[in-house]
Amino acid sequence: MAERPILVAGKSGQLARCLRDSATSRNVLMVAVGRPELDLESGEGIDRVMAAVEPLAIVNAAAYTAVDTAEAEQRRAFEVNCGGAALLADAAARRGIPFIHISTDYVFDGGKPSPYREDDIPAPLNIYGSSKFASEAAVLKANPRAAVIRTSWVYSPYGNNFVRTMLRLSETQLTVRVVDDQRGTPTSAADLAAAILVIVERLRSANGCDDAGIYHLASEGEISWYGFAVAIFGSLARRGRRVPRLQAVTTADYPTPARRPKNSCLDSSKAERVFGVRLPPWRPSLEACLDQLQEMPKELRAC
């Protein structure tokens, strides 16, 4: 019988791309499917994709992640992040295969002074966070054996993220203003992807619902957005790149349509206890990401 793959919902996002990289390096069979084959807004074609791929597990890395735009597109954000996720979770439940759903630190309001635990009460400040919080309940209702993974401040050599934004601004700006009163843990999508593969294998070997539920999974350490920018530009300067001057500002100085939590730090100890996964500190992972970006051909760095 042919080996069955892990199905990743989402094809072009940074986590989906890092999952493919991680699977390739570990000789794990994986198929990533996105639009138009898999359209979570309508739900059409999910069973068709399931029948064609016959996956042994599903990782939902597809999401509506335009945080500010979501304030004006609430219905679409909920259709993708909540409705589509629930349909995928149900498809996995009907086939008796593991399902992992990716959620976010934005389900919290940031008012807690210490890192958030899984049993802290969510209180999202924006539509994106609300849609992801709703998705968690919808997924676990549709599939009680699912694992929901909340993560924070994800970056990689791919897609839209803070690291790539800072690299772009370093080439075009003399001064860059960055918020210094929001703190969190920058999390490498490559590290997150490797951990997800371990969790998939654990869920495949688990019986019943013992490992189901919500988990936090972020890198070690915490920093503000400004501090993260300092680290990025410092590394670029050591590599001989010109860097702009950095200016620390407050959230009030940099208004956005969607409110952001002041504290996005997550306590990931539960995932370590249950699955034996622990992401490394963010600083060496940042260096690895910048190394990879530096080695990429210029045309790929723009993708």
C-alpha cells in the first residue's frame, strides 16, 4: 500500500512553506493544497481533496491573517478562520485522522503581566483575534480529538512577516519607527514546523483524546517589536548591510485599525510536557532565518 501523506491546508503561507521544507528534510510525505483546489470560504471541494490525497493527518495552516483589513472584512475573516477550519476538522474526524489547527496569541487582550497559559481566559481585542478564538471552539466541537496550537510573532524567509518587512525598509528608509510597548516572542516558522511534525506523529500513535486540546508553542525569550528590530538591524550591520536609524515609539504614536495586545508572550510548558517539544530561543533562530534569506536568489527573496 502506498504511503499516505500529511495534508497541509494552505500552500503559499510561510508556515505551509516551512512545513514542506521540514517534511522534505525528514523524508516525510506531505501535500500542501490551497486555492483554488481548497477554498475554505465556500467549503466546496474539501471532500474531493480528501478523497484525492487520502491523508494520514491534516494540518490547518490556512488562515485570513490580514489583521487590520479584517476590521472591515469581519464576515470573510470568520468564514475562513472559523467556518473553513471547522469543515476541515470535521473531515478529519470522519476519517479518524489527527487534526492540528494553528491559532494565535491575539486571542488574548495582553493585560496579563506574565506569559499566557492555556487556561487563561481569552479576550481578543480585534476581529482577527475574535475569529481565531471562535475557530478554536468550532474546531474542538467538530473534532474533539483535534490539537489547537497557539503561537506568536511568526516569521520566516517566506511571505509577509516582520523580519522581511524590516529587511525591505532597511533598503528604502533612513529612519524606521517601531513600537516599543508591545512585547512577545518572535517564533521561527521553521522551528514551529519541525515541532508540528513531531506532534503529528504523537497524535497518530495516541489512543483516545488524551492529547487533544489547546497548546501554546512559541520560542523561548521575550522582546518588544523595537527590540526585535534592533536585533534584526544589528545582524544586518554585521553582515555589511546599510541599516536605517531606529526610533522607538508607543502604540499610541502608531495607531492601526486593529488594536494589538501589549503582552503576547505564551507559556509553552504544556506542549513540552505532553509532546516533548520545545522551541529554541528566538535569537539563534533569527540568525538562521537571515542566513537563509542571504543565500536566496534575489528573485526568491521578493516572494
